[in-house]
Amino acid sequence: MFTQQFRPAAYPAGHGTYPSMPGLGGYPQQTGGGMPPQVPSGSPMTPGGTVMPMPIQNYEQSYIENIFRLNLGKIGTFYMTYENNSEWNAKIFKGVLEAAGRDHIIISDPTTGVRTVMLMVNFDYATFDEPLVYQYPGVIGSPPPTRR
């Protein structure tokens, strides 16, 4: 969505200051061509006020889909509940974790190759017979990558 900012023709963008205006106490108003850049909370600053760049993290370690993404290829047992289902209320699936999204996971049966897409809204919990990776590589405190 494009919003156009009103600026009097006598003071084009980048002019630097507006003249004194009534109600502003006689002080010039700085213009910078728009809003200042947003700074993430907790960003370090130098004594001069310069914000030091921090790496952008596009994930939250505690979200289940990210934990699943870190452990793709591992065999797990997935416990699901389906409310108001007359045939079965709870079901257990076992298979190789192929993919994980925000609202779904895909597992495959290693013997038949059949893939199953399951919605996270039905997910209760999962178990794995091997250690899980929990933190992204390169994050301080992350264990070294393990080989499969």
C-alpha cells in the first residue's frame, strides 16, 4: 500500500528544516524524508548513538515446526487426536519426518513409501528413538552438528 506524505511545495523533500511555525515554540522542525528506521529492541548502540547491526533471526527456536525442521529425516512416532470423529478419536502414526510447516507435517512410511500429511491442530506429541537437534547451527550455545 502506497501512502503519500503531504509536504508544502515551498519546502521540498530533503530541504532539512521547516521554518518556525506557530505552536512549535519557534524551533525549526527537522525533516528526513520519512520515518526513522525501526531498531529491534535490545540492539546494542555505540556511545555516539549509532545502532550496531545484529544478525536477523527468522525463527523462534521453541516453535514446534522449527524443532521438526531441525530433525528432518528422523523416524518418529506422532500422536494425534481427532475430536468428534466417530471412527477413531486418537491415532498414532510412525514414519520418517519428511517436511514441517507452520500448520502441518509430512511423514513417510519407510517400507511402503506412502506419505501422510498431518495437520498440527491435531498434533499431541511425538517421540523419537534418537537424540534431537534443538538449536540452529551457528547460534551461540548450539551443539555441533551431528551426523546421521
